[in-house]
Amino acid sequence: MEADKTGRQVVKYTFYKLDTTAFLRLPEVKQRDAKLDFIDTVRGFNRRMLLRSYSLVGMRRDVDFLLWTVAEDVEAFQQLETAIRNTALGPYLDVTRSFLSGTKRSMYDISLPEDAGGASAEERIRIEPSDSRYLFVYPFVKTRAWYALSQEGRQAMITEHIRVGRKYPDIRLNTTYSYGIDDQEFVVAFEGDDPHDFVDLVNDLRFTEASMYTLSDTPMHIAIAMSLPEMMDSIGGAQVSDLVDDDVTEVGGWLPVASLGELSPDSALRVYYGTQQVALFRANGHIYALNNRCPHARGPLCEGTLHHENGTGPAVRCPWHEAYFRLEDGAVLSGPSPRGVATYRVRVEGDTIYIARREESETA
Ligand code: FES
């Protein structure tokens, strides 16, 4: 069977441990400089990937913080790691654990018979984190006996599993696949705001039949979501969160996302604005920024075709089912999309393209 690779992403959970003995003995000014260098370097990768930061200080002795990254290619992860090593904090950091995986359409029906909907296959191939306070993440391996069961037998157990999960609607699951690219088979990452809910959910899942086919599901981690400066302060030493802005994407600020040289005329480029994928277009001498996901079935607009329509201005045709969107305001001009697509404000300074989220009143 031909695998559909369109829209799939690669995912990496990288856990760092700080050499506290060496780092906390540095003069404060060096601690501060090292943290600021780390923050600045990691933020520079906002253009290339979706990036979430978490502290585990006080949760486990073998890890201090976690970067959850989602990208289109594994090279982005390699480049981020090289850049982190080259920061002033790099010599004091050790990657004690990491999980590499990719998104994939589930081979099971993940809706329940009584559902009207449930998570769609498209939703499973794009990661879109929520704003939950906690991330619970662990590697997961099934027994080989699981794979010897019939599809119907496995589907029945998956359905039971999903039914238990639905009892905890505030817990959100992100399952990604590691077959052949890392030691585990899956990485399981739950988002939630109450650790007790998660304890109760995992407790309940132990009583399902599918649990008999778990070979391993440790180590387990609870991680607390924080901005990069807050995460840096959680590791101890000189404080920096008062010195740097919060994540500009949380307050609707301007974010540098690309250089003009990266976006040639009549082309498109995918960038990130916090957790959002944004498609930049350069057409008719202007630069436009639209949410990259088509509202119809989440097709990647940056892979669409540019059209210069008479009277309506430049437009992009979605590569999946040919909905047309006007670049100026994201309005749907034709095709199956039920609505237009969100646009961003764009500013160019020197060679740098900045984008900012629009106010609610501007998008109404
Ligand atoms: S996904 Fe864009 S038109 Fe269907």
C-alpha cells in the first residue's frame, strides 16, 4: 500500500540535564549571558519549527528541561542541536534522553460508534499543541503478540481504549510513530491541566485488554509548560525572565520569520508563528501571510499554486481540492472550503520579514 506522506511531520522530544555543579559556580554574569544566548538561539528556530519548552526541575533527577519540537524535516532538529551546543550554555548541558518520531494516519478507526465525528485522520498527521499546563510523555512498545492479532481484534481493543480516554475529556493525546527511527514504537504525549486526571486515566487503562499487550511504557515524565525565559530561570542561577520579553507570539507582537532572500517572487515559504504554521507568499511585489492550513481539510497552502486573478488580486489554489483563497484577506473565492483563511500582518525591515497576528476586530 502506498503511504500518503502529504502533510506529515517529524517530532522530537529532547530532554536536557544541566551540569549544576559547574554551572552554578560560574559568576552570575556568565550564568546570565549563557541563558540569554540559549534563549536567543532557540527562538531563532521559530522560523523552522513549532517549539514548546517545559521544565522538569523537581520532577525527575535525570532531566531538567524538555524541548518539544515539530518540523517538516529531521535536518531542522540536527541544526537546532548544533546551535544549542554552540551557545554559552551548551558546555553545561547534556541530552540525557530524546525521542524521535513522525506523524502518521492511524490504521484504526479512532472514532466511537456513537460519535458524530471524533479526531479525523488529517488531524493525526499535524501536531497542534494546546495551551495545557502539563505534558505527560513516555515511549511505548507493544508486544509482538499484538501484531499477530487480527485487525478486528486489535480494533476492538483500540475502541475500548478510546472509550476509557473519553471519560477524561480534558486530557488530549498526541501519538506519534517511531518505527525504525528510534528505539520505541510510539511516543505518547498527553496534554492536560490536572495531573490527578492523568493518574486516574492511566489507572483505568491498566484494566483494558490492550494493556496486556504493552511491552514497555517507561520512563514516564511530567513536564510543566513555560516560556523559554521561565524555563531557564527554573534551572537555577542568575534570573533572566525580567530581562527578555515573553514569547512575542503570546502578545500578538511582531516576529521575524524569514529574510527577503528566502522568498523569491511568485513563490511561497512555510514559517512558524508560535504553534501556528504560516504560509508566506510573494506576489505582485507584495508579501502576504496566511494560515498554512486550508479550512476544508487542512491542506498545506504553501504547496498550492499562485494565481493572478483579474479583478480579485493574487490568490492561492489549495493543492488538495482546489479551493481558491485571496492572498490579501484570505477570503475564499471558490472551491469546497467552508470559510476563508486567517491572515497575518506583514512588515519588511531591511532584509527581514516580520509578521504579527491580527487583532480580533481585524479578522471579524
Ligand atoms: S484541503 Fe484545501 S480544498 Fe480541500
